[in-house]
Amino acid sequence: MNICTTVIKSRQSVRSYKPDPVDDLVIREVLECARLAPTAMNRQDWVFLVIRDPVMLSKLAGLTEHGKFIAQAPVCFAIFGKRAHVYYLEDCCAATENLILALQAHGVGSCWVAGDKKAYAGAVRELLNVPGEFSLVSLVSAGYPGDVKVVAKKPMSEVVFYELYGNPPVR
Ligand SMILES: Cc1cc2nc3c(=O)[nH]c(=O)nc-3n(C[C@H](O)[C@H](O)[C@H](O)COP(=O)(O)O)c2cc1C
């Protein structure tokens, strides 16, 4: 295993955080990783917001359906894409995953909280003063892990096929 696969394999969604703040340099570094994600036609039609104000974190949490734990996180990121760009969703999801993995590499736990398709997406955009041409794609709460719940993953044999659907690897 190399460092990248180790980081990927060690990640779990973390919804409970220690109160310790996440260092500014770490925040900068993970945002750098987010903005380096691939984008269709290299459009980079996105913006990343960093929310650390406890009042704003509580308001954000209150708007979400399954993200009430955002209120206890030291930081939450919000990723928005320009709706007019046909691939904004894919682009912002790539950035979200880069962000999450970079956080993990720094020992910071996080959880992707749905934004796109959620009725509260517009309210989050307005709360954060983001122009109407952007759509919320994801929120990512982050902090040093408290409790971590490990969930089961489907085995490779159930989801990976070689050449044709249903074919296991030839050994
Ligand atoms: C698009 C997307 C939306 C998600 N939205 C939420 C959410 O609103 N609240 C939440 O607690 N987790 C959310 N999650 C996290 C998933 O529940 C989590 O990734 C899944 O249960 C697998 O667990 P793991 O991340 O620990 O592997 C979301 C994940 C994705 C990819």
C-alpha cells in the first residue's frame, strides 16, 4: 500500500468531533487539493466557502436534513458550482472527494452532507451570501474525530467485473 491508498482506505464519515480547531495551514492545504480536482473542459466554475463562526455553523446545521452535527464541528466547507455549466455536479463532487481525502491525510475527520437536490440548497446559498448563478453541491463538516462508526462495504466480487458484467477476474 502507498500513502494515497492508505489514506483512502482509512477514511470513514465522521459525525462527532473534538472541539479543537483545525489549523489554518491545514485548511489552506485541503482547499488547495480541492481546487486541483479535475473539471470538465477545465472550467473550474466553482467556489469554496469555509465556515467557522459557531453561529453560522448552527444556522447551517439547522437548515440541513441529516447534518445537525455540523453545529458541533469546528469547521464546515460548502462547495458551490455554476449551474449553467453542464458538468458542475461532477466537477464539484470531484473537488469534494479531494477535500475529504486531503482532510483525512491530515488526520481530520469529515462528513459529506448532501446539498445538491436538497430543498434547503437555496437557503444555504442565501445564508452564505453566494450569488444565484451558483448551486450548492455539498457541505463537508470537519474536525478531529470523536466517535467513528465503521460501516460495512460491499465486497469487490459483488461490484467489480472484468470485460463483461458478471465476469469475475481470471486468475
Ligand atoms: C452525496 C452524498 C451525500 C451525503 N449526505 C449525507 C448527509 O446528508 N448526512 C450524513 O450524515 N451523511 C451523508 N453522507 C455520508 C454517507 O452517509 C456515507 O458516506 C455512507 O454512509 C458511507 O459511510 P462512509 O463514508 O463512512 O464510508 C453523504 C455522502 C454522499 C456521497
